Amino acid sequence: MRRSSRCVSFATVVVLAVSVSACAMLETREAKLQEVKTVGIISAVGDEMSFARTGLTGLNNRSQSFPIGSWGLDDLIVQQATTALNGRFQVRPVSYQRAAFTAIKDSPVAPVNLIRGDPFKKLVQTEVSPQGLDGYIVITKAKANFGGGGRKVEGVGFITYGTLLASSNHIHALYEIRVIDGKTFDVIEKMTAQPLDNTEAVRLPGPSRLVDESFSPSTGDPARNENLHGAITDLIARSLSSTLSDMHLADVR
Amino acid sequence: MNHPVQACFRSSRTVLACQTFLAPLLTALAAISAVSDSASAQTAFTLPAPPFELPIGPSLSGNWTVMVGVGGEYKPDFVGANRSMLSPVPIFSIRRAGSAEQFRGPRDGASIALIDFGDFRAGPVGKFVASRKANSYSELNGLGDVGAGVELGGFVEYYPVDWFRTRGELRQGIGGHHGVVADFSADVIIPVIQRFTVSAGPRFTWESTKATSPYFGIDAVQAAAAGLPVFNAKGGAHSVGAGVQVSYRVNPQWEVHSYVEYERLLGDAAASPLVALRGSANQTTVGIGASYAFDVKIR
């Protein structure tokens, strides 16, 4: 009897100790965000646009890229994010090497990404000024699979999905948002922009929509295609506020 | 393309996709359908944020697509049998909303692509191998049981073009048998229209002696008990065949699919008295199923 009572006491102590440790470790992201008052916004999404074909294609289906820096998408993103975040945070202007952020690519070998950690943490530390803000919002290109095959798409792009009887054109603006702690440079929060409420049979895991042939970059210089420019801008504008809201950074719905 | 599978843990960093037996969820299907029938691919309902979050890993917030369904598979009672049986196969998967489901063949093992170049993928693979009980079927009387096991190994997949997949799996048996199994397949994937996809291609399987012998070998004791001649089954080419599958997305929620896989046993698997005298070298599996997908938003 005494032995079983001792066992129960020991088990209770162990359970309590584990629970207290777990509570200490499981500090929520929300709690960390509460401490962030001043933020800087970094955007490196919209320097180029990809043009790809997938589904039933010819043998040469390599994707092409076109510069769209003249659209100023990153400035638009910073401006819109600033508006969305201003209620909760004090947004401070920051300067940074955009090319350094766009040059970062995930390794195709998943364990390498786990071992090396998030590369944007170091970039924020070395390529952004001023330092010392409570947090940095980093908005960069995201990558996703499209269709059932091996096609990957990234950032801003136009993709034609070919089938035996018809083909469809899609535009996308895939990006992800990180909140990086300005003191420890840990990633507090990270989220990929979600799909808009579209109902296409073939969807992307991010903002995208069906478009007609007049949006195609092959019909001229994509940077001068006002339809395309307007549609991409709209995708970003509509998705940015909802993504920031999903991250509990803004309540702008 | 989606079809019932018994276990699947394909995933990427941002995508969690897993299909497994989850019978209780199927009961919830009707209720969920009623709630979200008019919701198209839009969010069916919103769940509150979890009370705590792990310090590492991506946030759960955002939209998730949950898919539930049921299918049926009509396949031989055991490998080499000439009679078949229909069995239900539940379908369940959860993934980030909009995430594309990678093409899967009905014979694929459950796999995770740790190396993913898009057109080239590789990683670990596993497959469950059901037990074979001698008292379950009259043809097996006297042959003894073969326990359930798993086969673990690796896979490679290559897409020369988006509509053609080649795949190889090499697995080591643990449990039911202790041999090596190699599966090779190729599939032409043809989207006829956006909603309707057809795929088809050849299959080939090689098995080592230790993988073949437990199922097709007959020792003296078993021979006496079963009334079959003694047979020393060796490894080698195990089967060759072909498969075709179709899937049709009725709307953003509903998808129906079907597949037929045929294989012809070769070598000592086909020559075994169990197959030659009591079974058949022609093995056909037919599957059909329907699934319903809806989005859930986690704040």
C-alpha cells in the first residue's frame, strides 16, 4: 500500500515537472508578437515573372523569365503592408539589398534546409538597416507544385495548363511572409499567402486566378501588358491583407 | 489524381498529405457535406487557433483542404489466387488549401520525397504487407501462415516531361518475409480536360528468393499436409503487367476515380504448384472510389 502511494507521488511529481517545462517551452507566437512594437518591412517578390507550360505539353517545356521590376510590385507590397500593419505596429522605413533576398533558394534536398536553418535570419542581420527594431516583416517568393506532374512554379508568373481538348491560363503571385525577431533574429511566424476563394479545378496553393490569352506574356513585352500588370497587382492587393490577418499581424478584413 | 490507398505519407515542407484508414471520419462525411454543400471550394467553416503552438515548425493558421471518401477494391484473395474479393477502402487526406496532389499510382508505396527537384524526386518508401492465413482460404490448407510485415526502402521518380512519370522502388521486407522487392512503373498522364485525367503504363516487379519463398515455396511437411508437390521457389522476375486509372473532378468538392491493375506472375511465382494447380498467374485488381473535399480555416 505504502509502495503504491509512493509510486503515485513520484508519478505526480514527474507529471508536474514535465507540464511546467512544457508550458515554459511552448511560448506562443502570439506572446512573442506582443513584445514587438516597431517593425521594418522587406519585400523581394516582384523582380521577374516566369512563363511556363504544364500538363500535356511538347517536349520542350522549359520556363522563361521576364523582368518586371518596372511594375514596382515590391514598393506596392511594402506600401500595402505598412497600411495594414500601422494600427498595431509602428512601421519604420528600412533599406536593404533586394537582390540578396531574391537570390535565396531552398535546397531541393529537404534535410539540407533543416540543417542550415532559415537563411533569411542571417540576411536580416547583415543586409538590413537600421538594426535594432523589434521585428522585421520579410516578404519573399514562395514555390509550389502545379498540376499532378513535377512542375514547380515560384513567385509571380503565368502558366498555361494544357489538356488534350483545351488549355487554360493562370496567373499567380506566390509569396510567403516571415516575422523575424529584431533582437534574436529567430523566425517568430511564417506563412505562405493563401489561395483566394477561386473555384478552378486546378488550383495553386497561393493567390492565383484564371485569365484569358490577352494576359499572355507571349503576346508582347510582358512588362508593358497592362492587363497582366493590373491582374497581378490585384492578386497581391487582395491576398496581402488576408495573409497578414491570418498571421494575427493585422485585423483588416 | 486521387485514388484510395491504404497508407500514404507523401509530404513536402509546406504540404501535409496523408491518406490512411480513418473509418470514424467517414461517418462525419454526411454531416460535413450538409454543412458545406454550397460552399464550393471556399472555406466551409472556421476553427479557432490552437491553444498553444510548438516553438518550431510552420503555423497551423490558414486554410486547409480536408478530403474524405470511400472506395472499394476488388482484388485476388492472396497473390496467386484465382478468386477475388471486394473490400472497402476509406480515403482521408489533409493538406494546405490549393496544394497540388502529386500523381500517384495504385501500386505506389507510401513515400516522402526528401529530395525534390520537381522533375526528379527521391526518398524513403514503405509498404504494408498483409498476413496470409492458411485457414482463411481452402487453397492454402496445410501451407502454414505468413505473418504481416512491412517493406521499407527507397524510391526514385523522374518526369522527363510533365505528362510522363517513371518510378522505381527498392524495399527490404521486415516481418512477413525478409527478402528484397523492386517495383518499376511508368505512367503516361493525360489530362483530357482540366477535370478528367487518364493515366496508364507498364509495371514490372523483381523479388529475391527470401521474398518469394514464404509465399510460393512448399516444403515437405506442407506438401504432405496440402497435397501439393514440394517446390523450392527462387527469386527473380516476379511479375509484369500494366495499369490504367481515370479520375474525374465533378466539381471543386467531389472527385470520382477508378483503376485497373493487371499483372502476370512470372518465374517461380507462376510455376509454384499453389498457383499452377490451385490459382492463377493472371492477377487483376479493380478499384473505384469517390471523395469529397472541403476547406477549413484555422485562425
